Amino acid sequence: MSVLTDKFSLANGTNIPQVGFGTWQIPGGQTAYDAVANALKTGYRHIDTAKAYANESSVGKAVRDSGLDRSDVFVTTKLPAETKSYQGALADFKTTLKNLDLDYVDLYLIHAPWPWNEIGKDCDAQNLEVWQAMEEIYASGKAKAIGVSNFNVHDLQNILHHAQVAPMVDQIQYYVGYTEPKITKFAQDHDMLVEAYSPLATGDMLNNPAIREMANKYHVSPAQLALRFCLENGVLPLPKATHQDHIEANAQLDFSISAADMVTLNGMADTAANHFHNGTQG
């Protein structure tokens, strides 16, 4: 399926498969192992995990057991949001490589600009210290690309004003009606790829009447419409699934949305208004 093998190009020339397989909220152990193994068998070549997900070991084992060349699987993981020191970042990355049992990762992200239990805290100085460690990890070749997650425009500017190597990715909450236009525009204007986590609002948008109506027009599911919407906007979606039918369906995105319908979708109000929103991302 071309949608799984087509790629975006990051600022440093690294190619990244344009649809990722997310593993947030998938428990470590057999569940995560089976989900990733099945995704790879289905044709996904981009797996997204994080130290905070407590499933890195299962993800790494599934990648190693897949029979695929390591160079054919793009692996993303993340530095815990609570780690806000240079030495702490280096130590956590070392642990992550051990957990994954891989020689390198393809993309390493700072998970958030603040600890999860202190959302909104000013960590500008600490983030600069952490970014120095990220640049060192990148220079070592053990991360082929580096970036951030949940960073708003201010957080991105803070890094850019001091960085030797600019972030190549900003992974943010993004779905139809919640596209963070300021962050997205700033990131794309500065040659950062925007990645969409929760592109289906963890399923909460799938019963939206307007989405269902438009999906019917294209003879696709609401989930497929929502994921294709991301791609049409130049954003990389990270759908998560544990059931094989959903894993397969989320990869069936070889259709196009008309320009007029993209205008409609981009102009929609929040399609999952009751879903959790990362307020400090805006």
C-alpha cells in the first residue's frame, strides 16, 4: 500500500513514512508486541513509542522479530516530559536504547515542554539544557533526527533562538476541528514536520454527524477520512489500534479529498468538543 511506503522528508533529508503506528495507551507485554508485530505484517514501517508508555521493550522486540531490515523500520521514541536536565536526558536516552535493544532510533522527541504533573510550568531554561543533550545525541548518530512534542509557538521559539540544530518535528494533538493553526503554521514555516497524535480524538470524533456524512460520500469510514485529512494538510497521522481489522483499515488511505471538501473540513468546529484538550498547546 503506497500510503504506508510514501514518505515525508525531514529538514535534514531523513525520509519518514507518512503514516505512523502509535502505541500510546497500549500496555507493554504481549498486547504491545502483538499490535506492533501485526502492524509491521500489515505494511506499516513507522512505529511511535515513548519511554513514558512503558512499552519500549515490547516495541523493540516486535521490530527485531519482524524479519525486516532495521533500516526499513522507522522507530520514534520520546524523552520523558519530567526529564529537564542535560545529564538526565543523556541517561534516559541510554535507558531507552537498552529498552528497545536497538543500536539507534530514527527520531527522538522531547515529550513535552513541562512535566505532566506541572502542565504550563515555565521550563524555558531547562528545555535549552535538554536540547543541548538532544543535539549531542543527534551528533552521535544514535538518533537520526530530533524534535519535540506538545510544544507551542513560544516553546518552539525558545529552542530556535539558541539551537545549533533546529527541531525537525513537532508532534501535537491534531484532528479535524482541532488543528492548532498557529502552531502548525509556525512549525511548517520553520521546516518542521507536524505529526498528529490522537488524529481520531481517541475515537471521540468518529460519530460526528458531519464527518460521517462526508465519509459516506467517499465510501470510506470516518477514521479513514480523518486520517486522509491529515495527509492532505501535509501532517503525519499516528493512528493507534490493537485489533487487526482497525490496523488494516487505518492503512487504507489511497484516496483523495477534494479541495472544496478540505476547505469544509478545515473550517469545521471541534469535531470532538468533549475530548481532552491539551490547553497549553494552543
